[in-house]
Amino acid sequence: MISLNPNFVGTIEENAAAKNKADRKLEWEANHPNEKFVENNKPKDPQRTIARKLRRRQPNVVDEKREQLRQQLADVQANKDRKRKLEEAAEKEQPRTALDRFKRVKRD
């Protein structure tokens, strides 16, 4: 008959953080015999997380510079469309030949 040890089931490993620290120290000393082990226990910087939140919200902010950039982008796009339409119109005016099938097509 198979039975479980009632003292073992339901127990947890005591002080796992100290055990992990000791394991890291042993590994460091094995790999770096001439150097002293220094634990790095820096707390998480709360300002860093606040800065991340603000950066994530930043695209929702509308200011003059952003609007100017949007307007410039729209102007550039309009110029590209205008040039493309002119090129297409000039291309349509020329009669097509059998060899036109093998010309490379310019794509933006």
C-alpha cells in the first residue's frame, strides 16, 4: 500500500529568499575566487515608473509643435499624391507598347 508522509505534505520551504541568496553567493565565489560577493538590493525606483506612465500618456497631449508636424506630414503626403497623379497622367498619354509589360513599376 502507498501512503504519503503527513509531515512532509503541506509544508513549505522555510526562508527561500535566504537560501537563494546563499546559492548566489556560492556560485559567485566559485566563478570569481579573488573577488568579494556584494549583494545588490536596490529598491525599485518609484520615479522611474511615474516617468513611464507619463511617457505612455504623452501621445494624448496635443500641442502646437505636434500640430505643426502633422500639418507638414499632410503637406508632404499631398505633394507625393500630386506628383504620382501627374506621372500617371503623363504615362497614360504615351501609347503603350508590347515591351511596356517588362518595365519596372515605381512604388512608394
